[in-house]
Amino acid sequence: MSQGGKIRVLIAKPGLDGHERGARVVAYGLRDAGFEVIYTGLRQTPEQIVTAAIQEDVQVIGLSILSGAHLLLTRKVIDGLRARDARDIMVLVGGIIPEADIPGMLEMGVARVFTAGTPIGDIAAFITEQLRDAGETLQAEQTE
């Protein structure tokens, strides 16, 4: 965790989707829960999102997608992270995601898909738990 132990999260709106209410609700909610949140704004390319995540040294990228292009845009972000050797950045997706697409998104490397209406507390708890577990695993590997 960077900056005095706060978890850093980048919230991004990839593609041409112009609806940002959900992204803002999540950004404000995570901020209020004690996370450091960077919001990139609307109409970001996957390349811009990856670059911002690396420059901002975030642990988590949250993609908010309502446009129906979730599979393509998410794949491009994940491929961009792999190409830049930033696989340690957790990718979460939220928005209007068909249930049938969720297994494929998890297979491509998304840590979790949060559909519309998920309580902010659930998102915050998932992030905290996943990063805590990853830290415990890393500590255990270093002591062996």
C-alpha cells in the first residue's frame, strides 16, 4: 500500500460511454471508506487507463462500463497491463454486465465483476481482503 498505507484505486470510464453517475458514486464511496481514489473521467482509452494506473502507482483499477463493450475494453486494459509488466494491479469491473459474460471476464484476469446496485461496502471489503491476502502471501513467500 502506498502513501501512508492507503489503498490507491483508479476509477476509469473506458470507451465512448458518457454515463458516469455509477463511477462517481463508487469513487466517492471508496474515498469515504478511506481509500485514495483517482478518477480519470469520461472516454478514456485502455492505453490511457493503463498509463495512468502505472503513473499513479495504484493497486486497483475499477472499470465502469455501461456501453456493452465490456469484453473488448476490459481485454485491452488487461493486455496493456501485461505488456507493461503491471500484472500486480487488480482489475475490477462494474456496470451493466450480462451474467453470461462474467465467467469469461474472470478467466481473462478480472478479479471481480460488480453489477449495478452492489453496496460500496461490499466493494471496499473485497478490495481490502484481496490486498490483505496478497500481502500475507507475499510475506509468507519471503520468509521461506
